[in-house]
Amino acid sequence: MFDGDREALARGTQFKFDDSKILEILLGSSKSDFEKCEKFQQIFGFFLEPKSREEADFPLAYGMLVHENFVQLSLLLSAIYQPQNQFCLAIDGNSTVEFIESIKLMSTCYPNIHYFITDEIRWCGYEILTSVFKCVDFLAKLPSDWRYFQYLSGVDAPLKSNLETVRILKALNGSFNAEINPFEYYRLNRKLPRNSPLPLFKTSLSATFSRESANFMVSNTKVLEQIKFLRGTTCADESLWATVAGNPKKLAMPGGFDARKWLRKSKLRNQSIDNSYYVSRYQQYVNRPPAKCQGNPFGVMA
């Protein structure tokens, strides 16, 4: 395919991975959970011990909304799983029984993979925000000493190894990494901007922040009020992180930033907003012209 072979390209466009056999092996037998876990580990090869002392000393936490494609999710987790890390999976309440049972089995096999079943997830629905924040709240209250949180989609692919991610997050030095854009007020629908507890900024659901930031958010009244205010707005999940982290004069978020000042400086430079600061996630939309390939797969930083 990389040599431009047309026949190989044609075959590639028709390829579809069939995961039914794997699911049959895991769920379609009368084996015990222990035997199923052994088979799962044999298929996906999760790391069962830290790969280095540096990684063991800097555990990570991940929050994910998941809905389908259990095998794809397992492949993602197999790339980032280590026993010191913590994982919170929010399962769409509209998922199939088979998918939910698969997640339950995974949680049985690996005690640091936690899950709960949330409301039915709708595109841009408020439940996206509340489900992810519930993961943050759950992870913040764990006795684990994880250091940084990252949100992932169940269809992401890692761009960095766990060790590389640890070193990147160490370099962030506690800072809150979120996308920063001017807020689009049509998103408020009938709500008034002045009623928002904090000045609003548009952001992405994919963010990376420290344990200190997580602990602060789940217990801060202003943050909880902001989440409640966003109910009934369009794509509420794209209105939280930069809002609660980007207003230092109104909310002393650990590792926070001044979003207004950053946007002002970007405008003064008379250039489009440079998003090289945003290391939490790289994404390419299929309905937009693709960026020039630099040899990296699409996915997340992790």
C-alpha cells in the first residue's frame, strides 16, 4: 500500500476487522471468570507490572466515555495499561448487553479498571459532561496516588508510550492543558451570559490536568455551579475546562491560566490561534481536508 500498489489499496479499502470470534472466545463459553481473564490476557497482553521505576512513581488516570467496539477499546487499553494507572469507563446506557458484560469482565480481570453505566449518551448532550465529571470525581476520591488525568475517547489511538507520556506530563509541572477559544454565545440558547458563574470560553472535552486540579474541581462550589449552569446549553462538554481553568481572578484553579489574556495576545499577533500549546489530543476530522501526513498516527497524546 505504501508503494502505491493499486491492487493492495483496493483490498485495503475493503478490509473490515471481524471481532466476533474474539467476543465469542471471551463471552460465548461456560468457562469461569478466571479462565476468561486468562484468555483475555493472552489475546490483548496487558502489562501486568510497571515497565520502569519512573512510570511506577508517576501513575496516570484516564476517564473515558464508551459505547461500542469492545475489541477496539481493549486494543487501546492494551497500549496504555499498567497496573499503577487508574481507568474510569462511563458506559453509555444505550450500549448492548454484550458490550456491558464485556466491560464487567474486563473490570473483574483488572481491578484498576472501574466502570459505571450512565444515561443514554446523545450527541452534544449534557450527560457527556456530567458522565466525564463523574469519572473525575470518582478518580479523585480513590486512594491511588495518580498524578495526572486525561480524557480519552474509546476510539482514540495512542501517539506516545506510557513512559513518554509520563515525561511530557512531568514537564507540564502541574499545569492544566486545555484548548482555548472564544465562546460562541449561540450555545447558551435562552440563557444569559451574565448568569454564568464564570466568564465563558470554548474548549474541548479532551483535556489533561493534575490530581490537584481534579481534587479542587470536585469539591469547589463555583465549579459545581458552573456545571449546573451549562445544563440546557449546546455541547456543554465544550464549555467547561477552559472556563474553570482560565479565570484566575475569579477561580484559583491549581495549574490554571488566563484565557482572556492568551486570546488577546493571539489576536495581537495577527494570526490564527496556534494550537501547538494543546498537547492533550490530536484529531483529524474525516469531513475536512487531511493535514499533510508527517508519519504520525491519529489519536491522543497518551
